Amino acid sequence: MTQLAWPDLPYDAWKDTYQTLHMWTQIVGKIRLNRMPWLNHCWQVTLYLTAAGLTTGPMPYAEGALEIEFDFIAHELNIRTSRGERGLIQLAPMSVAEFYASLMNALTALGMPVSIYRRPAEVENPVAFDEDDDHRSYDAEYVTSCWRILSSAASVLTRFRARYHGKASPVHFFWGAFDLAVTRFSGRLAPLHPGGIPNLPDRVTRDAYSHEVSSAGFWPGGTATRYALFYSYAYPEPKGFSEATVQAADARYDASLREFVLPYDEMRRSKDPVGELLAFLQSTYVAAADLGEWNRASLEVPEKMWRTVDAA
């Protein structure tokens, strides 16, 4: 069961597929950005886990609705409208430019064309989607493994979210950084964020971090780490946060990321992966909340009630 829920995902082995899939999810995410009204913290742009992949959910279009879903078991991109029409793109090795053209042509054929800003967000040296012929890998086995990890992580993050009375985000997928996240809020305004995220307007970052947060999630890694990890950070980061004690044996504070990280491989190999992850999430949140002087008594579900809110 552990291998099914928490499969192996070696960064170097699936890096090319990961980079291609990242661009594909950005294209679909930008369609959602085009169709949805703005929500605080950019929550209108995110994708959501399904029983088989990731979905935009229903997006308004004229008097109807449009939905786009990645199926990472059948390896299909499904397009559905509220009129009952369907489109389908087989997910297989193809360039980002090919994927972009196929999706845009399918939307036009369904009578629901969408125009998006074609340059990727939150990546260095971005290449426009319709010009990107370099990223074209698709290893179906690794894609399914990544989705299974996202699905398992979403289940644990949902349990963690349920322990909080205060404002909290959904458990959702941000295609800009390709990470699954959940965020708790103290209720207080935060200092102006400095911005500076590559190819992301500072106004967007400042909207996302307009209030104090403790945020955690899963990220498959990148050039800075080259391994998958769970993370937890606070904004603003309170004094002493990086030295806080974390209740997860393999967790550490990464000064370059300014986050606590729990390497995925260490977590999945532990005797109790879910317990290890919950301990990481809880202890890093407690560090952020205590050092940041949050009003925890008014924000948290009492520990004696956790069995009620936790899934079996």
C-alpha cells in the first residue's frame, strides 16, 4: 500500500517529463485564469485533484460552462461543456507547442475559444507556449506516480486543514510553481511583500501575501533541490523560526528556500509516512503561530476533537 500511495519519483529520471507537464498545466491554468473572476490570494487560478488527475472545475463561458481535466490514469485531456459536447487529447510525447495548438483548436471546435498570455509564469528564461518545441517528453508511468503522490498528499493536507477554525485555503494545485498547497491565516495584515518572483507581477505576489500565513505543501523539486519534498513556511517569517524544533526526524530548515523541508524519500520510507507528515505539518505551523504570536486559542480546533475532524 505504501508503494501505491507513495511511489518512487526520482527527480533526475523524470525531469524532462516534469518540465513538459509543468508547461501543459500552465496552459490549462491560464485558461482558468482567463475565465474566472479574481479571488483574493489568486485562488481563482488553481487546479484541483480528482480521482484520476487535475481539473479546472466548471468555468463560466457565455451562458454555459467549460471544464478541462487531466486524466493521469487513462492519460487523456478531457474537455467538456455544459451543452454536453466533448473533446479529447491523448497525452503522449509531444512538444508544448503541439499541446497548445491541439488544445486551442479543440476549444475553437467546441465554440468556446480562449485567448491566453502565452508566456509561462514563475520560471527562468520562459519560452512562449506556441514556440516551445524543446519540452516534449511524457513518461506515463512517472506522471501517474506524481499524481498518486499529489492525491495522497492532498488527503493528509485535508486532514491537517480540518484542524483549523480560522481562515484557510482549499487544498489546491498552483500551476505556476507546480505545487500542492494549503494555507492558514492569522487574520492580521502582513507587511508589503518584496516580490521578485521570476515572471510573476509583484502585484500578484502582494495580493497572495496580503495577510499573515503559515503555508505547507508538496513540491516535486527543481534545480535548487533536485528531489521531491514537503515544505512549510511562514510569511512574514517570525524571528527564531529557522531554529524551531520540528517533530519530524528528517526535516530541516533550508536557508535558500526559507522553508522547512521534509524530503519525500525520507518520509515515504518511514514506518508511518502519514504520521510523519502530519507531525511535520503540525510542528512547523505551531512554530510559526507561537513565534508570530497568533491567537491560537480562537483559531484552532481543540486537539481532543481531532479524531472527529480527521479522516479514518
